[in-house]
Amino acid sequence: MSAEDRLTQLVRDAAESVDPGERLGAIRARAGAEAARKRRRVWWTVGGASLATAAAVAVVAVAAGVPGAERADEAGPAGSPTDIPSGTFTLEATPSAGPSPISPPLALAIPVYLVGDTPTGPRLYREFQSGRGDDQPTEAARRAVEGPPLDPDYRTGWPDGSAVVMTEWAGHQAILVDVHGDGVDLSVRPAGMTAQEARLAIQQVVFSVQGAAKERLPVQILLDGKASPTVLGVPMDEPVDRDPDLLALVNVTTPEQGQVITGSTLEASGVANSFEATVGWDILDADGTTVLTGSAMAEGAYDRLYPWATDIDVSGLAPGDYTFVARTDVSSTEGPGPTEDTKDFTID
């Protein structure tokens, strides 16, 4: 197959892999503003021929307080990887064309995937962080790699000194993420990091960038603008797609960590892959005592993560600090136990 035919097939494969948007609970915005990013251009060299592509991708923004986010991630097996021609990726800056009028950026809810512990080992959890600007994929990758998480139960798997420089599109074939290591060699797995932890770190970037861009294009991680055979010891000789098997089986979207509840109702929502679609929940007081308990039903079960939501009457609870706990249902006492996600909140 010629290079032109392969590129045509890649475009078709990428178009078929795009996820539509899902409706999630409202995401409150937190203050924040980011400096405008310089426009860049990427050159992709394949078999001695250079393919120059301008980074002009329309990103669907989520305004603060307005429901809407990318579709809940599948928990089943990942699809076949997109066939990307082998080649060398490099990045080249495009000279600025001068200042131009820019509208004030909207407050956005940026999906960030981070590492958390489960009974079956570390897995990926998603939280939404507020931000401003028109480069959500870069910001999502930066927050996934550099942190800090909003939820103290989460962490980034990347070593200290890791920093995201930029993201770019290689046409319709891949999303490129340029990462810099300050005093650390990011091509090898650091001492003390397991192979599983390295995979999770790579997938943090893949999920976060795809979620922010709303594109299921595979992701190529570059080191200082150049392709590397390995990143954190993980093969990176071609772009990689998401691995849904690395997602935690339950994830709380609302309440957000640290949210203040002023009414009599707590709106709880998230995604889960749970036995018979049942998601159990508890509310604990500051002493760790369970003060309310119940369950919610997800929209499906078994093959992927499905949305769930429930409204909880908290009018009988005194003002103060509480913790919301959501967990997967288990049919017996055997096995490692349920997967949980927690969020601290305050009743005003």
C-alpha cells in the first residue's frame, strides 16, 4: 500500500473512532487564567517525505456551570490500534504573525486523568478542573503530568521535573504531546517505578488529551520535540490509544472535592462498571461515622463505564464537613473487594 493510500485509510479509521459527547452533572468553575500559547506547526517525516500540518482543531468547550463532557470511557477491551506509518516526529515553531484581537476565554471544565489506588492495584480516575483558554488538550496533558490533583486521593505517575510543553495534531493521524524532563531522563523508567505504573503514566496523557480534544486519535509522546523509542521505558515507536482496562471501576464526578452544599439536596453523579449496575454510596461525617447510605443505578453494566446519578436529601444533616463515598457492588465476600471513590464536601 502506498503512503498516500495509508494516510487515506488513517483518516477513515480516525473518523470512525470519535466518541460523541455525553451529558454529565454541572461542573462548578474555579478561578484561574492562563497566558495565551504561541501557535506552533508540526513537521512529520515519513519515509523521507515531510507532511506539514497546521494546528487548527476546533475544541468543544464546556462553560462553567453548564452540563456537558466527553462520553464516559469504555471499560471493555480497547479497539485495534490505528495503523500509523513509522517515521520521525519533530516540532518546529512557526513565527508569530503579530497580535490579533482575542475574546476573553471562557471558564472551562478540563478532564484530567490521575492515578488512584484500588483493591486490584493503581488505576486511573478522572476529575474535572476549571481553567481558561483555547488550548484544552495541552492544559489537560499538563495537569495530568505536573499536577496537583484537586482530590488528595489522586496523584500523577510522572516523576518530578516532568513538564508538558505543547500538543499538536499530525493531520488526522495522531495527537503529539511534547514533554520535557528537567534533570530526569524520561526515556527510561525511573528507579522504584513499576512497569504498570509507567503504563498508567502514559495512559494519563492519552486519556486526558483525547478527553479534552474530544478526539479518539492515538497519542504520540515526544521528548523535547523529538520521537523517542521509549517513554518511561514504555515502547513509543508509534502512537498509542487508550487502554480502558486501566480505568477505575467507579468514579465520582459530583460532588466535587471541597464543594460547598447550600441547599437540602446533594446531587451525586459519576461513572461505574458495577455488578447489576448497582452503585452503593455512603455519607460519612467528620468522625468517619456513616450518617446516610443508599444506592444508585448506572445506565448499564459489565462492558464499560456507564453514567450514574442520584439526588440525596441532606436536609437532616447538620452544617459541617462530610465525605461522599461511591463503591462498586460485589456479589460475594470473595475477591479483592469493591472499588471506591470519595469526595469531601461541606454543608453550609
